[in-house]
Amino acid sequence: MKERIYEQRAIVRILDAGKLADRDHIENFIINACLSAGLNIILGPISVNYIDDKDDDKSGISAIAIFAESSISVHTWPQKAYGVVDLFSCKEFDVNDLVDVVEFYFSPTDIEVVEVN
């Protein structure tokens, strides 16, 4: 049987947070989250601002970066002061470091972390 590749995933829900409508800020967050985890960005970050003309609550920013070890994505709903960071890696990383970067960049009142190993 072939040896499995290491996999780690952390989903961080950002509640009651600021700066979720600022694409540059979100892209800088991605860069620093990857640096703090020792991950090597090979594409991005790339972000888009989605505007739903019928329901502003569905509008927000989605951003992603691909790194040698896998990827990170960020999705925000600024009108709800809510965002989600999803980091998947084939290299071990410290989830507490990711949470520290989230807190520094977005100053949320609450964070929920789901880890999948």
C-alpha cells in the first residue's frame, strides 16, 4: 500500500470583523498567513469583488492563493461582518499562527476554528 500524503486543513470563521471589504487588505492577509505558515506562494493572491444587485447581503470578496503545498481561500460578506478563511496544506502548519494573523488583520470579536487532519 502506498504511503498517504500528509494533509491538514483549517477553516476559520471570522465573526463581527472589520476590513472585509478591502481587497488589498485581504490579499496582504493571505501573503502574511502563508509566510507565517512557511508556505510558498506560486500564484496569487487573486481577489474578486462580487456584487449581487438583488441582495447586497450576498455581495463580498473572494480571494485565493495557490502555494507549492496547496491553497488558501478567503470569502467575505462585509455587510454581515463575516468571513471565512480556508487553508489546506500538505505541509504541517500551526493553526494558532493562522489565528494570530486573522486577529491582527481583521480584529474579529469572535473566531471559530474547525481543524481537519
